[in-house]
Amino acid sequence: MSLEKPYKDVPGTTIFDAEQSRLGYHLNQFCMSLMKAANRERFKADERAYLDEWPMTEDQKQAVLARDLNRCIALGGNIYFLAKIGATDGKSFQQMAGSMTGMTEEEYRDMMIKGGRSVEGNRRVGEDGTAQAHRQPQGAAGKKAI
């Protein structure tokens, strides 16, 4: 049984807690495997075959193949582990973060330099700020139950 999580009402935020950690254990272990050059080469040569060596869910594998980092996070991925996929693809963390918000790298950088998103409309799920699910590239569908 899950503990009560008042932080679930923060839009655009997935807290990597014990439940998420258990959910994404094999996904995150796969990501960490990409720290070794030989594993990166094997993954790049045949992504699906390499993923099939890991006891991940099919949803997790599909999210990795699609490079849908928002979905990977929803399925238990930790952004610091998922960064290994981006590095394997030659992407910077800034490029990855931009893709997760539907922004270009430059738009994301500029937003962060200006202090990030406003808290106005983003304090609770259901408000109308820029971090709300219906304003994100994954939309409300990205919040489907897992």
C-alpha cells in the first residue's frame, strides 16, 4: 500500500521516491549499463535486442525506443540515469530537458536563465500555468495511470 503523497498534486513533477525506484529498477539499471563503451556500442547496433536482455516492461522498452523521457520518468526512470541514454545519443542534458518541455534547447536555456517557469498557475494540478499537463508536449495523456 502506498503512503499518502501530498506532492502528487504538483504539476509537471514526479518525485523519485521508493515506489518509483522499485517501478524503474531495471530501466535504471539498463541506463547505468550505458556507462560502459562496449554496452553503448551494443545498444546502438541493435537497440531492441539490447533492451530485450533487460527484464523491463514492454512500456519501458517502448518509451526508451521512442526516447520519450517523460514516459520513462512516469515508468520509474530517474532523470540522472536517463541522462545516460541522452549521452549515448550525443545529446546534452539541456537538449534532453528542452525536448521534455516541448522547447528547443535555446528556448529552454533562455527560460532557465530567466529563472525558470513562473509559479503562477503551477502550484497545484488543475490550474492553468505552463507546467500543467495540458500545456506539455505529452499532454494530459502523458499522465495516464501506470
